[in-house]
Amino acid sequence: MNFERDSARAVGDKKLQSALINVTDRFRAARKRASDETPGWDDLRGRAREIKKHTIAHLDEYLLELERNVRKAGGRVHWARDAEEARNIIIDIARRNGVKSVVKSKSMATEEIGLNDGLEAAGIRAVETDLGEYIIQLAGEHPSHIIAPAIHKTRHDISELFAEKLGVPYMSEPQELTKVARERLRGEFLGAGMGVSGANFGVAETGTIVIVENEGNARLTTTVPPIHVALMGIEKLLPRFGDLSLFLPLLVRSATGQKTSTYISLITGPRRDADKDGPREFHLVLLDNGRSGILADRETRESLYCIRCGACLNNCPVYRKVGGHSYGWVYSGPIGTIINPQLMGIDRAPELPFASSLCGACRDVCPVKIDFPKVLLELRSKVVTRKEKTGQAAAIMEALSFRFWRAVVTHRRIYELALRLSRHAQRPWKRGGVLRSLPYPFSRWTDERDFPAVSETPFRERWRKIDRKGGPR
Amino acid sequence: MTADSREEILHRIRKGLGKGEGGEGKDPYPPEPGSSSAGAEPYGDGLARVFEESLSGIDTSVYRAGRDGVLEFVTGFIKERGVKSFSIWETEYLESLGIAESLEGGGLDIAPAEDKAGIAGTGIGITEADYAIADTGSLVLLSAPGKPRGVSLIPPVHLAIVRKENILSDMWELFGVLNGIYESHDAIPACTTFITGPSRTADIELNLTLGVHGPKELHVLIVS
């Protein structure tokens, strides 16, 4: 991954910039309205946080309870330590049943394990059925937003894509394009041997998995094919069935600002013997893939409370400029900056904890009140300590600069002297109160933004004059 | 393979949490606040009206009828659309109204629930919602042998019949009721579905489009 390079590219992409502002503004306004209209919103968030905290502190016990109850309902439970094992479990189920083609509903966890590529490599066709995901899959790309995966594409892009890949005439109305996708995907649903979904929640008490959506493709995925496999991160657990009455409104209102989504499916095992439809087999795959490693650090453990609503993306000043693809992995925005480094290993995503202004807008909208700035600082400190230990020149340089800075600002006379010197030294570069471009190493700052110039008359001197005149004290 | 993975994941979790292998004494589940539905006053007699208002905000048509008027309504509704076949739930209530017989008598075909392609070819699916939620305009459907999931999902039009006494005020009340029913594990259906409005997407430039995968039209008949 290369956040610096990819984000620079994104910022220069005019089409992407307008799409990002458009979608994030819409979602932000809708979330704001929905949360304002919900009585006691803040208390509900507090309660949700308590429940998540409790669940994660007893994760082993609740996972065992979930497993027991899924089995009681006639389902099967698989445990996957990492992405490869999860892929193999799902491919195995497909192979044992002679499945040639799989329909998928939207799931970040399946993106995380690279399931589509794994299935294709095993000779099994995988078709994304969420409209946005279908578009992305046809284009051979990755989602750029948790809730709206294809926001970076215009109707014109999609028309051309459909014309090229599906052999339909060019049409630019979203209604027409949607109809084409509906007809194509109907055939896929009826012909698929297996449906793969994610899970928004898993309820330990009843062995129920919950899927929230608007299109109905997740309902088709979990109803029409004879086998249903759900992939769920181990942190998506809730202890009690009744917890859903709190978490469902929190999730939907934070995500899209709807009062509730069009469809919510609460799935408990496969079809019952006398039922006339629904899958004959239900498999739940529990995915660890680095999650258990996050537990050990008490300071960052709350990263596992996330319910993947996407509100932090829409409200993040950084995400709103750089978009989802800059984060280099499936999760983007503030949640990506904290969980990508922890799931992938901090050495593989050391830039991400720094891709934040620490403004805290994410924390303020998070439905489970994750303290993003705190977690980010913790991760930053880990990155820096590691760099210093491995003796990286830039890290040592940075540490020295900060030590120098501390020496200057904690000694008054040195500080005043430094200010006076800077006032003169800055003159060749000063343009209207700011420094536009400085020589190396300061160019590292001024290449991307201006640096405020030191004032000709510092406040300290002005204050002395005010004080002498007997001005305000 | 899987058995080892299970043990290993549980071991990693316990290690991460700083616990012994047996799992130690649980600290209690966070205590319930006084009432979860803060500010959600019971709507009383106005429940059906609130439900109606919620539905009209989400592209859903609402109708009212007395028990005696249901059959006439449904027959008229279907005639108006000129469909040749339909699928319908076999609940005690719908059977007591004689809807299926009457429509078949009128020359329409019923698609059996086992036949997905058959249901896909029908013009309309008719269900009876087990519950409705006034606050959100949601229908709640519990799957069962006579109540297949495809009927509310696969045809382009879904007509749901809601008995007025099954309208609840909000999601908190609904989960209270479901919790009561699901106390015995055997009573939990394979699928509990919440439906709020017709199928929708905004994946292309945030343009709202109805009927992307599920029904394009949702019609609700409230029976008092």
C-alpha cells in the first residue's frame, strides 16, 4: 500500500472529488436528521457501547453459545483462523456439493478473505448481486465505500461498462441500467448452487444471524439456492436476541439515515423439514484473521466494537478528500485507519494511523462511541517506537527534531531568540503572511501546504504595550 | 483441521483477554435501563393511523377494509392488474377468507411455493403479515410451512394483509413479543423477515430506483 501516492492521485481526480462530496454529504445529512429524531440517541449509543464491551470481554463464552445454538437449529459451524482457511472451508462446501456457481450478497468479510478470486481459482463462478458490487465486479475493481461501493462511478461509466461486458445497448437512465442488472441476476439466482452472505450481527442466545439491506439480493441469496454459507467476523456477536431492538436502529440510522432498512433477515438455521423454501443446508463460518490479536491490547481493543455502519467515513475530512481506494485494503476511512494496521500487521500499514487530523468527528458519530483519536495515537506511538528501534533514518531524524523543538519551547529565552531569528530568516520566502515553499527538509511540509509565517510583532510584544496603557487585564 | 482451529482461536481469545482456559466468572450482562423505548409513548387507538402514515412515506400504498370486504378488495386488485397467476400464503386466516379458491375460480393459476421459477413467473404474491410496526411502517413475516419466503420476495408485486390487532408500536415492543414466542428454541422460525417498503437501491449516482431485486410495488391492506 502507498497512502501518500494513492491519496495524491485521488485528490487530483475531479470526477472522484465531486462524487465523494456528493455521497458523503447526503449520508451525513441523513444520519444527522435520523439521530436528531431518535429520542435519547446519545444514551442508546452509550448502552450499545456497554453491550459491545461486555460481549468482547466474554467473546469466547458467547462464541461457544452461538455455536451451540446454530447447531441446535440444524446449522453447521466452522472456525477459520485466517483468510486462507476461510476460503478453503467455503470452497470445500461448494466442491462437496458439486456447486459450479455461487451468488453473493454484499459482505466486507468476503472481500477481506479474497473469496471471489479463491472461488474462481477453484473453478467456481462467483457473482456479486448487490447492484453496486455487481458493477464493481464487472469493472474488476474494489469497493470504495462500505455502504455505497460504486460511488466513484458515474452513470456514463456504468452504461459503457454494461455495453462492453453485457452486450446491451448504451443506456444512461439509472432505471434502465437497474432493470438490466435485475434481469441478468435473476437468472444467476435461479441457477446458483450456493449463496454466500456476510452477517451484520450474530446472536448468541438464539444462534441467529442478521442481514440488513435495501435491495433484496441478500434475501434472494439466502432463500433461493439450496445451500447458504454465512461468513462472520468473530467480533460481530451480540449476546441476546433483544439486543437487536437497540442495534438495528443504531446501525441503519448511522449508515443511511433511514428509520429502518427495506429488508432485515433474521436467519436461524436451514429450512425446517416442512418448510417449502429456503436453503437445505446452513453453514456459519467464524472468521478470526487477526481479530483475536487485537484483544490483547486494552487501549485498542475497542476497535472490535465496530458494527460497520460507515458513518465515520462520511464524516471524516480525510476520507472525504482521498476516497476509499487510498487506504490500500478493504476497510477505509477512520475505521480503516485503526483496523487495517491491526488486522494486517502494523508493519504493512504504518501510514494509516497518520491519515487523520485527529479532529474526532468519527468519534462523535460512532454508534458505539469508539474513541478513534485515542486508538490512533496509541497506534502512532507503536509505529514510531518500532521505526526507532529498527534505526530508520527518518524516524531518528524526527525524534531528534522533536527533542530540539522541546528544548526550544520549554526555555523562554531560547524561544524568544529563535522567534526573532526566524522573523529575519523567513523573509525571502514570505508571501502575504504565509511561507509557500521552503528548502529541504522543510519542503516536506510546504510541498503540500503553506506554513504560517512568524508574525512581525508577536502577541507577547503587543501585550506589553496593551499592559502599559492599562488596557484590559 | 476445523477442530484444531476452533481450539486455537478460543485459546488466542482467552490469552488476549488474560483469562484461564476454563473461562472465569462472568461479570453480569449490562443492566437494562428502566425502559428501553425512551419517549416512545403508546399510540393507543391511533396505531393503525401511525402505521398508515409511516407507509405513505416509503412508497407503499395503503388500503383499509373490514373483514367482509377483504375478498372483494383482493379480487378487484388482481383484476385491475390483469395478472394470470399468483402465489399466496396458506395461513388459517387467509384460508378462512377463501381468497385462493375464489381467485382460482376466477380462472387464475396458483404457483406452488416449491416452484421458484413458477413463483418468479407470477405477477403477484399475497401474504399475511404476522406483525406490523407502526413507528417504522415495517411488516414482520415469520417463515413456516404454509408461509414460504419467496412469496413476498420474488413476484414484482407484493400485497400484504395486516390485521389491525397485530400492529405494534415500535421495534422495542416487537422484540418483546418475539422474545416471548422464541423462548422455546423449537419455536424459532428459519427466517424472520422485516419488510419496510419496496426493494430499493441508490447505487447509481445515488438515484433512488425501486424494484432492483425484490418487488417493485408494495401494497398493504389493513383489516379492522
